[in-house]
Amino acid sequence: MNKIWRIRGKEGRFTDEELIRMIEKGELSKDDYISTNEMKTWMKIKDTIYQFYLKRGN
Amino acid sequence: MNYLPSKLLKLRKHYNYSQAHLAEVLGVDVVEYMAYENGRKVLNYAQCKKIANLYHVGVVDIFKNTDEVTLYEVSNAKTDELNIEYFIPKKTFDERIREFIKNNPVLVGMAAGVVILGIIVIALFGNNNDSIPYEASLTNINRLSVSETTVVYIYGDGAVKGSGDNSNGQLSNLPSSSAIKVAEGKDFTVILHNDGTLSAAGLTGSELETISKWRNIVDIAAGDDHVVAVDNKGEVYAVGHNNDYGQCDVNGFKNIRKVYATSNGTIVLDNEGKLSFTGEFVGSSQLKNFSNIIDIDASNDNLVILDGGGSIEYIAKYKNFLNIYKWKDIVDVTCGDAFVAALGKDGKVLIDCEDARMEKEVAKWENIIAIDSGNDYLIAFDGERIYGTGRNEYHQFVSDDFEQTVLDQVGDVKISIGEGTIDVSFAAVENAGGYEVRLNAGEGNVKKVASNQMVSFFADGLVNGNNYQITITTLGDDEKYLDSEPLVVDFTYIRPGGSSTSEEYIDIDVYFEGMGVEEFKKYLASIGVSNIICVETGSPCEGDTQTIISVDGISHGQRIARSDLANAMVTYYTCQIPGPEEGNE
């Protein structure tokens, strides 16, 4: 699968799996911004369905 | 809260789909789909795109964690009994097609192709013409052909030129005259000449030998690895890969006038305007439902059909293209995986897609005479110039509308600590739409400026000797230019004239919120704070005790010099003890 995710403040592109792993491990917080080329703006993780993977209190 | 389950349920019920159908669309089993609807699992991004395509909404509409979602009116929502796999509009063709052909001279761009290749031809239909003439009778027509990686043009004099991927020589040594049509495979180009013979670029061996023997050819098409052609007697020929799909099993086709190809499939249009197919094709089992067809185009996921009345129909695997029913007087059609486009008699291009940028670009095009598309890009030709929008990985067309650039971070940042202010200056970034400058010292310390002017923050709340951060983001326009990565610059606030050395520090380790006011005041006194402002808010206290709602000036976890505490201004906000109710006086 192509690497599609951009994470604001981090270089490179990330797959779904990589992004989810970083969220689950707490390396990304609810206020970190993510985007893809298909999205016109950045979105905070807490505003996406991937907030499902956030640790409680993260 | 996870809003995905309710959103999925709402959409599925609206479109009257079963969980089994959704599971099939997503390529998972029903149990897994149920997990998405009951919130035990979350869709990944690719699945969100499939769902978005199916429901004709933007992918962000699915990915965004709200229960807001657009529900389009569905007059022909499918049921699983009607069709398990594909969405088939239940509109039928009628005699208008023949009548229209008789009564209207129509400029018809003939699109063939596939995801991977389409061929657009402009043809003029005359009066009193019940049948559609063979393209070979047409001469000196500018033509356009599009594959996934290349765009090939035929000029009026029959010269062929192309742009895009030439890694296999598919764009090399193209003829300088006599070409009337081209078809592009994965890594080759086939050319139909005005004498009914074929030549090719990037094709070798027995396949090249075979096509070189074909005569009186009037139409050609190419899939990933096969070539198909039809002669002036309606006989169909094919050569190339035939494994697994049977895309070259064309012996049964008779009285054919046009041929088309998908990656691993062949579609033919006969003299009665009916379609047949062999090999792999998205809506194969539904083709028999259509007749009196003038032209088609196909992508991996979609098939679009032009009727003689100038309106279009489609078969789609995932997506609804409901806007196409508003379109009138269409002379050419094409489709990618996420869009359907049509050329109107007025030379304007219409597109049904979810991408606002593509819509915006297409709206600019005028006097277009041909359109064609790859999987994820659209090409238009006005007789002189090629226009394009969408993915342009191989630079098939000249356009910058889709290329987004992440802006650079600002450079040469200078942070000056003045008398009561923090002043930030930085170098300008080319193409910046503005800058956001943020100081991490409480709310309100965010400023947006249109140019790289100096930005100042009041230093009132800053504590002498503490570390702070200035974060600067170069702002884009969200279309061509994207915001830069934020640039973070650390600095230590040393108050002018003051000193951060030889100080006694105190760690604030008390949570103030909810603390009683009297207890709070005692704490402030114990650490040496004397400048205190009380603000009583309108929020009623829960009991008889007045408690702290919030505090400015000091905060939990802060390390602060005792001398600064002595000078600190602390403002605390409290709830209000309810007074006697009105009317009880």
C-alpha cells in the first residue's frame, strides 16, 4: 500500500498501519495534525475516526 | 465518542443496502463489517474511500468524526435483490436515439478505452443517416488518445506525437503522417493508418508480426497487454495476453463496428448498437440491458454510455453519478475511477466527481472538441491545446493545478525581548499566503500576519528565567500551496534589567480548580503573592462554598522564582453563590 499520510511536524509519508501504531503508542496526541493529498486541510486526530486509537488521556 | 457506527448505519439505511453488500464492497466478511457498525473496529483510510465512493460523499465526510453526513436523494436506490454487486440505473434507452440521429447533425467524440486507454475521435453525423459510419471514412481529424501513463495526439496531417512515459519506447518513432487512430497499452502504442493497416511502437515479436498482417482495419483498441481490431466487414481480431480472462477470445463477434478494451477485457459495439464483451469487465453481466448505443468509455470501476439523444447512462461498481442525469446535448463521454465527464455540444466539459479542484479546473475549459481520461486524470482538446486535470505523474499534460507544494519554513528567526514585549521577526517565504506565530504562554498568544512583519507579544504573563517556545507556520492557500511544517524556536525569557541567577524557585504543585477561595488565598499568601485580582463569574456555585474556576498568572506544574512571585499579578475566577430568587423579596 502506498504511504499516504502526512503528519504535521514529521517528515515523510506514513501508511495507515504506521499512523495507527504511532497513535496507539502515544507518539501522536489528539492534537497532532494529519492529512493526505486528498484532504484539503489538516485534521486533528481527535477530529477523525482515528481518535478511536487514542489512549485515554492522550 | 466514535461517531462512525451511527454514520455508517445512517448511510446504509438511507441507500437500503445490506451489511452483506457493504462487506462485499469493502472486501471483508460480514462479521468484520458489523464490527465497524457497532464500533468495535474502525475503517482504515482505503475503506473510507470505498465507502465515500459508494455513498457519493467526500472521503473526509467519512473520515471526520462527526455524525454529520450528506444524504443524497436516491430515486433509484438499489436493493440487494436487484443487484448484489453493481449499481445499475434503471433508466432505459428508447427510440429517441434513432430520431435524434436522423434529425440532428451531431459532433460526436468517440471515446474508447479503458482506464488505461481511451480513444477520442470526432465524427460528424449527417442527416438521413440510420447507421453510424465507420471511422475510416473520416479524414483529417485531430484526435486524442489517453492511457494511464501517456497522452498521444494525432494532428490533421496524420502525424502522431505523444507525451508521458516512454520507458519502453512506446512514444518513439511514431509516424509523421497517415495515422487516423491510436491505442495505447501498458507499454506500447498501436497506430491505425488511413490505408487500414497497423503499426506499433514498443511492441515486438509475434504480436507485432500479427498486427502487421491485419488489413482493412477501421477501429482499434488496446488493453494492458492485448490489441483488438475490427475490419470493414465487422470481423474482430485480437492478439496478446489471453491468460485467465479470455480477452482475446473474439471469434464469436460478428457485424462489429467499434472495439474497446479494459485492462484485461474486450468490449465490442455491433451495428445494431449493442455491446458484447469478453474477458474481465466491471459490468459485464449488465451489458445486455443496453441497446442503441453510440459510444462508451470504461475505467476499472465504471462504464459510461452515450445514447443518441445526447444523454448518458452508467454502470458503476462503487459510486453514484447522479448529476449526469441533468446533462443534456452530450456529444462525448469518458470516465475515470472517481469521475464521469462529458463534452456538451457547446464545447463545455461537465464532470461529476467529489474533487472541487477538478471541477474548478474543468469549468475553465471552453471550445473543447474531444475529451478522454485515464484512471485518475481527465484530458480535453480544443483543436490547438491539450488541457488536463488530475494526477500527472508522468507529465502527460502541462498543468500545475493538481501539484500541491508544501511551503518552506521561515528562516532567519530573531526573538527580541523588549520592555514588556517579545518581538519576533523572520525572513519571508516565497508564495506564502501569511504566517501564524504562536507563543506558548497561555491563551490568545497566536497572531496571524499577511507578511513577514515583526510580531510582538506582551510579556506580562511570562516568568523570568522560564523557557518558552515561538512556533511559526508559513500559511498556504489550501489548494496549490500547503502550510509549512511548524518551525519551533526555544528561548529563555530573561526580563530586561533582571536576572535569572541566584534565585530561589518555587514549584507550584497545587491544582487550583475547585479549591475554596479562602484556601486559595492562604496558599497565595504562603508563597508570597500579593498582587491578586478576584473576578466573580456568573457561574453559580454548586454548594455554599465559593470555589476557584480558573487562575491566570500562575499554574500547576510551574517553577517560578520567588522574586517573580512577589511581582506576579494573579487573577482568579470564582463561581457565584446563588442569591435569593427573583420575586421572593
